[in-house]
Amino acid sequence: METNLSSSVGKQARRPIYLDYNATTPLAPEVAAAMRPFLEEHFGNPSSAHRFGTVARTAVEKARSQVAGLLNVEPEEIIFTSGGTESNNYAIRGAALASSERGRHVITSRIEHPAVTEVCRQLETEGFEITWLPVDGSGLVRVVDVAEAIRSDTILITLMHANNEVGTIQPIREVAEIAGPRGILLHTDAAQSVGKIPTDIRELRVDLLTVAGHKLYGPKGVGALYVSDGVLLHPLMRGAGQERGRRPGTENVLEIVGLGEACQVARHRLSEDMAQMRACRDELERGLCQSIPDVRVNGHRDQRLPNTLSISIRDINADQLLAAIEPLVAASAGAACHSGQVRVSHVLEAMAIPEDWARGTIRLSTGRNTTVEEVRAAAAAIAKAADQLRRGQL
Ligand SMILES: Cc1ncc(COP(=O)(O)O)c(C=O)c1O
């Protein structure tokens, strides 16, 4: 049997249609080009005073400005990390521990990524109290619920900007207007929104914001955390004084350069990317809704990422559907089957999607490279497989 690796190396043209851009994105060509000299030539340590070091330092600071440019903040407010997970850990844990003298109450939602929920769970075991806000059927947190959850000892609200499974965009600015005057820190996990919708921090007014490089055509294993000037964070790691003493360890220069370039490209292409991703997503949605009986679209109709389509196909098993289409289409499931038991994702559960629908939920996400021809072919393949599964022919 051919291995995945040999098939992906040898048969580029035959690869399935990639509709999983929320899982990860390929490197943009501009990003690969910017990184190459740092892979092959510039190896210096940014902390070294000699010429090798200054080349690396200059590149890291250029990347910091590029990330800051996309978010419309000052470069000094950007810290480089190993990705979305570390940024979330540092923001939440760092803020909670640094503010624990003032209070030990944190507010979050039930539909966050595990890189947030698991950090909050850990804080619970350390004497912090967490309020897990519900969402409505479209995956939206109600701003009044946030306001009502606030107590005198609330120190932090962490609410994702856009949901990775259904794409619903939370009312972050409205939450900021409640949190700010009360002196409560607001963190948003923007791993899925940066590069897909505007993420201008002067608009969002958050104190902390998470960026993940590989979701916006940058490399995997690098990310950034925006930390508003003056916000105190308890460090996750101890070591030397890099990143203004906030994140020790020799900088990952190669990937930081890639992240910077990815942010610069995203900034220049944002409207074009949004229009193109939306056109393909909408075509896909139309195709599926027209050709499959008993299908529903999850997530908010308008407040939704332009590239994300979560659909539930009634009385279908998502794992079986994905396996059937795998040679043609790469997508993700909203429910997974383990040893005969179907486990619906916590997001669909929080949205109260009925189980006979939730079990047949797949997430399709378009990207910069998706074409209308691709989504038409994907819709036809999915509709055919769903029909065959329903007839018991697969
Ligand atoms: C919303 C969200 N937050 C955080 C992460 C984690 O990011 P990373 O893979 O860079 O650690 C992801 C990745 O799937 C995500 O979708």
C-alpha cells in the first residue's frame, strides 16, 4: 500500500480537495520565501551583539512590527510564543496568577477550544472559580449573561473571537465595554479569526489576544500574544530575559520571520481573501443544501467566519461520511465515533443541536486557495456519499 507521504509527494495533482483550512493552512509562498534565508544562511542568535546577531534581531523586530501592523497595536505589545495553545495558556494563567490578590473569579464560555477550557479547569483545581457561560442555538454568548456573571472578585473574561467548529463570531467589543470600566481583563482567543476577518484591537478593545501562525498561512509551532501596555502577566517559564522578560528562551527566528510575513500578507489581502473564501463557502452551502434532504447549517447566519460551514446531515454518521469522501475531500467531523459510541463535540452540545443531527456534523472550511470548481465537486461528492450511506450502500 502507498504511504500517505509517498502519495502526497508523488501525486500532488490527485490530492483530495482541501476543505479544512480551520485545521491548518499551507505556507503562503511569500512566507516560504521570507523564511528561506533564515533556514539556509542567517543563523545568528538575536541576543548576540555581533553582526550575526543583529541580522537575526532586526528580523525578529521586523516581524514584531508586521504582527502589530495587522492588529493595529504597538510592536512592544507583541510577544512571540510557540502557537495558539501557549498564547492562551500564558494569557489566562498569567493574568489569573498575576491578579489573584484582587480576586479569583474568571468568566469563559462553554464553546472554547481545549487550549482555553483546560487552562480554566486547571485554575479551578487551584482555587479559582470559573463561570462557564452558555451559548444560544447559533453559538452566540449573550452579552447580558456576561454582565450578570460579573462579580466583585472577577479578574478576567476569556471569550473566543470566532469558534473553530461553527465559525460564530462573539460580540467581543460589547463585552469589552462592560469589562473595561470595571477593571476586568479581557482576553480573546483569535486563533481562528486573525486573517479571516478584521482583528483591529483598537476596535475590539481587548487586553490580551491570541494569534496562531499556522491558521493564517504561516508556519506551525509559532504564535503571538498581544499584551496591552501595562497588563501584568505571571510568567509561565523562567529563564533568560528574552521578549522583555516575558517569554524566556532563544527566539524561534525562522518561524517568527514566517509569522511576521504571514501577518503582512494577511493585512494586504484581507478584503480579497474574505470575498473569495465567502464566495466559495456560500457556493458549497448552496450546493449541499440543494442536493441533500434533511440538512441544516450550524452557527450564526451573519455573525460567522466567511470561510466556515458546519453542516449536520440527519441520521448520518459523520465518521462514515468522511471516510467515504476521503479520496476526494478532506474535512473534519463535529462528532467522533469511538468503540461504537458517538461523541458529539462540546460545541454542538452547548448549542443544543439534537443528537440525530449532531452525529452527522461535518466542518468544511475554505481558504485562500479554494476555487468554485473545487467546492462544486466537493458538494457533489458529499451529496453522493450521504445518499449512499442513507440507502445502506456504503
Ligand atoms: C480557536 C483555537 N484556539 C487555539 C488553537 C490552538 O492553536 P495551536 O494549534 O497553534 O496551538 C486552535 C487550533 O486548532 C484553535 O482553533
